[in-house]
Amino acid sequence: MRTECIDFAFLDSGTGGIPYMLALKEKQPAARCIYLGDTAHFPYGEKAPEAVTACAAHTIGAIIQKWQPRTIVIACNTISVTSLADLRALFPHTPIVGTVPAIKLAAERTHNKRIGLLATNATVQHPYCAHLVHDFASDCAVFSRGDPDLVAFVEHSLFSADAAARRAAVMPAVQYFLDNGCDTIILGCTHFTHIARDIALAAGDGVQVVDSREGVANQAIRVEARQLPSSGAPCSLSAASSAVVSTGVLPADKTFFVTACTEQQLLEYETLCENLHIPFGGVLQL
């Protein structure tokens, strides 16, 4: 019987999903969270579907073995639209919450029915997104843009970029949507939530920028509530996870881990964590 638990484990290919973890913490400050960026396999958005599923499954297996979280949040649109059903089947005893582009929200907020979707190539090309458009935005024109260069900028350069560099990085995408008359832009890759303000400033007052942070946080909290023991009861292992050997003291709340990094990237991640006031746990060997 354990008296400490990880409530939410967040997974992304890198730093993209950190704003999702922080959004959940704002809603539920008492929740204990950890975050793993699978940087050894970054970027997921340029991989074949089979590779996305294989990499995510390997990493989730390691998360469950090491920390036994109550709930896993896939803070990555690419993994979610590509592999969520497969991952839930592979890990049936651990609830998994996905992150998908906020197409429904954008369709509710647009005034001119012209929506931009900014994401990875894997996300914009996946049939799942077409289903979302069909189900929730069939009366809208949706203009999609996969932007791996912008993903890489956020992951590796944002920490040291000034306002001019950030504006230069977002302008190709923003101009594409402006040229197509979009009044709403969906941030369909979690990395882009780090630069949501930069995108909004570049797009101007007539354009709304939306993402799925609030919806994912709310859903994760609802799922987590179903896993909680009765009030006052200690945290205990589920039958499915009781055979997993605990690996010792749990990390501090909101600790950010990566699966690989160079010396330069180590400095980048340390700086990022210092700026966001979250602990950096270093490299986690899977």
C-alpha cells in the first residue's frame, strides 16, 4: 500500500504538452503530475502511423512500470489522432486521455465559417481530422497547414528567442491563414500553445486563436475522479498494477523528464523549466 501517487502522467514528443499540464494544475492544484517528453523520438509528427504507435506504446509502458499513474494524458495531437484507440487497447487498466484539435470549439466561435488548422503533417493528413470536420464543422471551410519547422522552433529555439524572432517564426503560418480569410486558428499541435500569444498578436484583433487545453484538463479531471478512492483512504495500487515493482521515491510535482538530449538541449530544458517554475528531472532511461 502506497500513501503517495502520481495522479496524472503527461506524455508528448517534447515540451509541447507542458501548458496542458499547467492548465490542469490551475484547475486542480492538489493533483500530483509528472511529464515525460519522448525527445528520443522527436518529432512524432513526421513519422509513419505504425512508428507513432510503437514509440508511444513503449514510452507509456515505461511510465506505467516506473510510476503507476492513475491517469495518463497524451498531450500530443499526433499520438492521439493516430494511436489513441490502440494505446487504450494495449493498456486497458490505465485510463488514457487524448488531445485532439479543437475543431468543434473553432466551429462554435467562427463568425465567417473560415477556420485554420495549424498542426503537424501527421495530424492534418490523418482521417481522424476529416471526421472531426465532418462531425463538427461541416458548414465551415477548413484550411490546414502542417508546420514541422515551427514545431522544431518551439522545441529547440523558443527558449532563447526574442519577440522579433518569435514573430518571424509564426508569420508564414499566420499569413497563410490570413490569405485564406480565416477568422479562427486552431492550434492543433500542443507545441504551438507555447506561442499562442505570438500567433494571436501576429494575426491581429480580428482573428481568434483556440486550443484544447481547457477541454483536455476538464476531461482528465473527470476521468481521474472515477479512479479516486473514498475520501480519506490511502492511495493503493490497482489489481492490474500491483505486480509492478515500485521504483522508489516519486518525483516532485510537475517534474519534467526527457528521454534523450544533447548537452546544448540540456541547457535549453533547464532554462525552460526555470522560466516555467517546474522541476527538471533530466534524462529518463527507458
